[in-house]
Amino acid sequence: MTAFFNDLLGFWSEWVRPSAGFPTVVWSLLLAAAAAAGHLVQRYTGMPKLVGYTIVGTIAGFSGFEGAMWPLQGIGLFLLELGVAIVLFEAGGRLPLRWFRHNPMVLVQSILEATLTYFAVFWTMQWLGMADVVAGPVALIAVVASPAVLSRVALDANASGPVIERALALATLNTLYALTLGYAHAGLMERAPASLLQKLYPVAVVLGLSFVVGALMALALRSALRVMSPSSENTSIFLLAIIAAGAAVAAHLGGSAALAALIGGVLLKQLNPKPWTWPRQLGTAASLLTMLMFVLVSMVAAQADWNAPVASTVLILLGVRLLAKIAGVAIANPGSGASWKQSLWLGVAMSPLSGVALLIASNFVSASPLLGNMITQIALPAILLMEVLGAVLATVAIHAAGESSQPWLAQAFNKSGETIR
């Protein structure tokens, strides 16, 4: 199948010579197919559009499409970083820091859930015979819960309520922990630190550089908002351009582009607390980049070496991860203001993986190709499965918690049979 696909591309590229290059044509058609698939999936199944995006990316990856080879580098890596940065900037802008002051048990839930997930996955990987140098990074990736998937699920299901809002907040915090520790851990993979200070130094560097870039982004946007209307399309363009510049600078300096965007969003919310309607203000360009991110993640993850031993390890990992997230949320639930039913569905909603997890895995490969390949042998199949299955589980959780304003499996049609979305 792969050879046929490559021969077909070679045949067409011999005589089709568009001004922008043949890969541009292929990527354009791929995104068009993803957009159509996303619409059809939501219309006929009630599932979020990203399931359709992921299916198209997975088919392209399994077919041997060479537009995004693993490990990602160059423009492919930057597009992934940019897509993740846009999502995390929005997530940071929604993070309710005042909520944590009035209800600190939510923060306790986040820390306990992330810690329990890490150690549960780490010990499980050890039990399966995996070395600590591989089990640790895999456990860090497992901590992540994708804000990108959750935000798209909430948007497509027209959902609002305590479960989805808390899931987004906990996923954003998990991303903060995993990005900081993941990038710092990658910096230590080729050397063994002799002291606690040497172990903490990479964490301080990643967090410090990302904070500086994020703060500069927030100040630039806050200054722009003094003279520009939040609803103006020029403001959206300015916002996207600053995020892109910040992502490039943070990655170049040795920080994390995604972490800088997340911190920038959090700081901007503190400097400019007026609520924003994020999807409208970020515009269609942000939606296109987000869709590209989902397609890119699934395409790359589909290139993993799939076999029975890896599949069994991945399924065990994902089962332990889901149980750990549910248990972590439930243990810290008393005093958090949520019912036991809500805590159960909150834990289920925390299951998706996507772009952030792939970025962390990519950083491990860049730091140590040998260890990185051992890590991604498990991480890539897990990311692919939980981009699709995680979106489905999050959708089920939202409906089970009663937070979607649209009926289950009939989201696309109103009573007259006309399309709603």
C-alpha cells in the first residue's frame, strides 16, 4: 500500500507542477478531506469533528504519506508547536486563578490526579519489564490531558457546566506540569545529574525562559488591547502573529513554545480580566491551524511500529491511566464542590491525548534518539488511540453529566430536520 501510494505521488508530481509545489496541493486536499470528514462525522454520529480529522490523518499516515515524517522537524514541527500554542494560549486565558483561591481543593485534585497518574503508569511500565529511563518519560506523557480535544468537544457539543469547566482547568494544569518536567527531563537524558541542584536547574531554565517569553507576549497583547477593539479582525491577526513569534522565540532560546503560550494566556487574563469570546476572536485561521494539528498528530502517530506486544502494553497503559485519573479526582473530591457522579465523569473526561503529548515525545527523541525511539514506540500508539477514543469518552462524559444542550446522537439536527451546526 505504501509503495503504491508513493508511486502514485511520483507519477502525478512528474507532470503536475503547481507554483506552490506538489506537497502544497496534497496538503490542501488532505485538509479539505479532513474538513468534510469532520462535518459528516458530527452530522451522522453526533461525535466531535476532530474524530473525522483524526480518521483522515490516520489513513494518510498508514498509507505512507511522507508529508510529515517522524521525528518531526522544520516546518512540520513549527506548525505543531504553533497549533498547540494557540490552543494553550486560549486555555491559559480561561484558567480561573481566583477559583483556586476560593476553592483550593480543585488545585489539590489537579496535583493528586497528576501525581497518581504518573506513579501508576510508571510502576505499571516497570512491572511490564520496561527500564526506568523509558518508564519515566512514558509516565510523564501519560499525565497530560489534552485541552485541545476537550475544548473542541465542548464546542461541538455546545456544552457548559462544572464538569467540562473543571476538566478544562485540570487539563491546563496537567499540561503545565508535564511540559515543564518533560522538557527538563529531556535536558537530562544524556547526562546523569549528581545533585538535586543539577536536577532542578533544567526545570528552572525551561520555566524561566518560557515565563519571560510568555510575559512579553502578554504585555504586547495587553498594550494592543488598549487601542484595538477585542472584536476586530486586526486584533485576531495581531494575536495570532504574537503567538507565532513567541513560539518561535521560546523554542529558539531553549524554552517551550507551548509553555510560553500557556503562561502568556494566564498572564493576559490577569492583566485584562474582561471576558473574551475566544473562538470568535481567534478566527478561522486559528480553527484551520487547530484542524491541521489534529491531522498532523494522527498522521505522525500512525507511523508507529504496530505489533501485538506493543498493542497489549499500550492497552494496559491506557487502562491504568484512565483508572488513575478517575481515582485521583475522586480521592480529592470531598470539599471540592462536585458530586461523586460529577467526579466520576470528570475523571473520564480527562482521558484525551493529542498535540501536547506528541510535542513532549518529540523533544525526548531530539534529546536522545535511542531512548526517544524506545519511548515513542509506546507513546505514539497511545496518542493516536486517545486522540480518537479520548474524544469519544469526553463526549460520553459530557452527555452523562447532562452538560450538553444537544441530544445524544442527534446533535446535528433540530426538530425540523435542518442542520444546527
